[in-house]
Amino acid sequence: MSAAFEMPGPLCGPGNPDYQVKLFAHLFNTIAPKQAVMVRPQSGVTVQRIKGYHAHVYYDASTMEQARELCEEAARLFPVTMGRMHQKPVGPHPDWSCQLAFGPEVVGVVLPWLALYRKGLVVFMHPETGDELADHRDHAIWMGAVRPLDLSIFGG
Ligand code: ZN
């Protein structure tokens, strides 16, 4: 098990062919076994496991290309699925946004990477436990600012 691991940056990618191998070795040897994150809902009736995460990168016309580069780089570096670059508010989101979806085993590298490279963009991150209202309202992880979500679509 390797103790040292360099966080990926914008220069990591095709020019660094060892990168993906090292990243996956690191993830599966050190991070995945620790991701037994459990959520106890207030009801106490069931215990829900976090199935995955979304990171919604917010932008406007003036920051759209910056956001596209950030999302494409995330999808290149990590096992992250990039959604569409919306040019209108969609779902509960008050601003234009692009969704990054990923599994709980990589949250420990994707979250700090976004924190380092979002460069002023607002990022709204939330877990997926099966309770959409709670995930967007109570479990929200905001970077940069807290924006007002339209929670009415989840019954909020
Ligand atoms: Zn989402």
C-alpha cells in the first residue's frame, strides 16, 4: 500500500500515462475500504447507505467555458460521469449547471480536487441516499456560496 499520493491537477492526464494506474491503485487500496458511510435518517426507521454523489457545477454565460473545462478535466481524471452543459436552470438548480456523478469510493479525491480547482465557481454537492429532499436540503455540501434551490419538486 502506497502512503504517498499526489493530488491530480490540470497537468495530469495524457502526458502522465502512469497517472490512472496510480490513482486506481490508491483508491482501491486505501479509500474504498473506508467508505462504509452510513446515514441515520431522523426517523430512525431505516439506515441508508450513500449510493453515490452528484457535484453540480454552477456558471453563467461568462463562466461557462471555465466550467466546461473543469467538468471535462474531472471526467478525464476520475471515474466521473459528466452531464450536459445546461444553459438554463434545470430541476432544483437556480443557475445554469453541469452535473458530475460518481461513486462514494472516489468522493475523497473528487471533493478536494473540486475545492482546489473550482476557481470561484459555485459547486453544489450532495449524496444520493434515496431521499431526494433530504439529500438536497439537509445533506448539501456547498462550495463558494449557498444558492437557493427550488425544493418544491421534491415536496419541500
Ligand atoms: Zn443532483
